[in-house]
Amino acid sequence: MLELPLRRWWPISLTKAALFAAVVLPPAATAAELFAFDNGVGRGAWTPERQATALAELGYDGISYNYTNPTDLKVWLAELGKRKLKLHGLYLGVKFSPEPALPPGLAEALPLLRGTGAVVWLTVGAGAKPGDHDAEAITRIQETVDLAAKSGLRVVLYPHKGFYVATAEKALALAERCGRADLGVTVNLCHELASGHGPRLAQVIRRVAPRLAMVSINGATDRPGPGWDNYIKLLGEGDYDVAAILRTLREVRYRGPIGVQFYNVKGDSLANLTTTMRAWKTLSTSAP
């Protein structure tokens, strides 16, 4: 497997170094842990038991889930725990007023994740109207960080094309302004491609590296196309150089989890998961 050495969590300036020194990080991930987004594991069709069983048998380290409610979360965690799998990220969104900031029941759900190493994987501003909403975004993010901290959890921003925070660099800018040392950012291949950052993705990774906490990959072709068909393919398909991403992650000393995106990928879920794991093993052993 590709060794992605431990990336050190101190920025360049002494002031930031002092800020980050207070961070209490979740349990360190082993090198190149690979998890699947639940949109590739029979979301809405497979039981949690079937999801966990398939991932364990195929060699995945875990899964990320779209948050629904505390009852569902208890079931997911129980099935994952039986198979020593991890819930790497609980995906949810923070919205702007007049809508409620966070989904219902979250304050009751987050304590269930204490000690698991899972992060709150947070989108920001779905459906936000154009304009400068940085002040409200920062307030909402800080509120979520405070809520998560009560359960010993960390928040990692999830950039999403079409949302207010659409790119890793925008996430980094807001994270720095939030002034919270334990607030991380994500590089999502598909959303960076959709934002036109494919040719400079290595530069993006290097820029956000001090706060990089999550990464998602998939197969892709970096050219305009209908919908997401070019930006999200099965890992191993398309002509975008995913191995180059792994090389850059190694360069910046990232050693965190890597998720595989399956949004709108056609075909049988079990076959897709099998093909993806095969492609991952090829990628992770061939990248220098």
C-alpha cells in the first residue's frame, strides 16, 4: 500500500504554530485508510448490516454517512463496530438564515460518536444566494465547532460545487478566519474538477495542506460534460491522473483517510465496490 507519511500540524508562522499547539487530534489514521461514501454502498436499499459486511469483506476501512437521525446513527455504529470498521465522516450541512442552521437531533447524535475518530463533515450554504455571506458562514461554522467539541469531535469543512463553500481554498480562507485550531478542510477531487481546478489540483493541495484532514477521490475525466458524468467515474476509469494526487499527498506528508465518491455512478453497488478496491490497490502500490 502507498505510504502517506504523517503530515505535521504546524503552519509557517509562530502565531499559528501557537494556535495549533493546543489541538487535540482524533486517533491517528493508519497510512492511506480507504473508506467508501455511503452513496456507493446501497444507500437507501441496503441494510446497515449488509453495508458493513460488504465493506469488511472487500477490505475497506469504513464508510461516511449522510446524517439522518440519532436512531439510524446508533444502528450504523453498532454494525460497523461488530466488524471493526470506522465511521470516518458524518456528512451534514449548515445553512444560512432564515433556515435552521443544523439538522434536527444533531445535538443528541454527536455524543454517540465520542471516541470514534469520526469527524463532522460539514457543507456550508447549500442554496445560498450570490453575495458575501462570509460573516454568517463563519458564525455558523463556529457554532458547529462548539457543538462538536462538547463530544470531543472535530469539524472538517466539505467543499461542494454550487454551495457557498465550493472549493478547498474557500474552505481554507474561512477556516483561518474562524480562528479554530481544530477546524479542518477537505480536498474533494470531483468538486475541484467541477470548479475548474483540475490542472492546478497539486497547487490546491499544497496550499491547504496545513489544515487538510479529509480527501475524496474517484475516477474522472477533466473536461466539460453533461452533469457529473465526467467528474465522477469509478476509480480506475477516466483519464485524470489520480495517482498524481496520491503523490502530492505524500509530498505534503498527509496521512489521513481517503474516501471514494460514487455519486450517480451507474451499475451494481457490490460490483462497483469490488472494482474500486481493485483499482485502489493498483494505484496505491504503483504510485512512487
